[in-house]
Amino acid sequence: MGTQVAEGGLPWRYDGKGGVAVASPPKEVRVFDGTPHVLEHGIRTDFALVRAARGDRHGNLVFNKSARNFNPLAAMAGRVTVAEVEELVEPGAIDPDHVHLPGVFVQRVVALTPEQAADKTIEKITVSNRKERG
């Protein structure tokens, strides 16, 4: 409340001379329990690409460790979600209580080969061996 984001007028696009061609409109404000809140639309992407440790052909996915932090949210934001699955299992093999992302949010499932599943070039170990620390 009370910011230029809420009140509008932030530059969205500039004209060729450095002026503002299109400015942001004011945001909708609603009052909940006596407190005003600025409403913001959620992000909707055309595609979401996620990688799961386990999944079935219906798109029910289980993520490993920190992959669970943002992959489910990213998948839910996509109009079309493509899931790379390291281990493809039969439907029903995943306990429903262990599903991190239900298949209703996944449109395509790609099973990885063992070589592709083992290739995790983005992951880096950032801890040292206890013996090295002295």
C-alpha cells in the first residue's frame, strides 16, 4: 500500500525518446479484516519443465530433497508441464501420501535413461570431508 507499484505509473515500455510510452495501471485493493491488501495476478507460464526422482505415466511425481522446494510450484504455474522422470514406475506404485505433485498438473512425462538420470551437471557438492577440516 502506498507504493508506486500499488498506485500505478511504473514504466512498462519506453518510447524512442526516453519517455514513458506505457505505464502500469493501479493495482486492485481489497480490504480483509480491516486491512487493505494489494492484489497481484499469479504468474502463468506457457511451459514448465521439471525433473522428478520418481513418477508414473499419469504424472504423479516424487521429488528428491531440495528439488521439492520449487518444482511443484513451477509445474502448477505452467499451462503445459513436461516432467523428466529418473525412475518411471507403474501407476499405483507410489503411495498417495508420498506424491509431491499430482498428475493433474502434468501433461507430458519423459522417462530418462540411466545415463541421463545420473547426469546432474548442475548439482555440485559444497561440503568438505571431515578429515580435510582437521
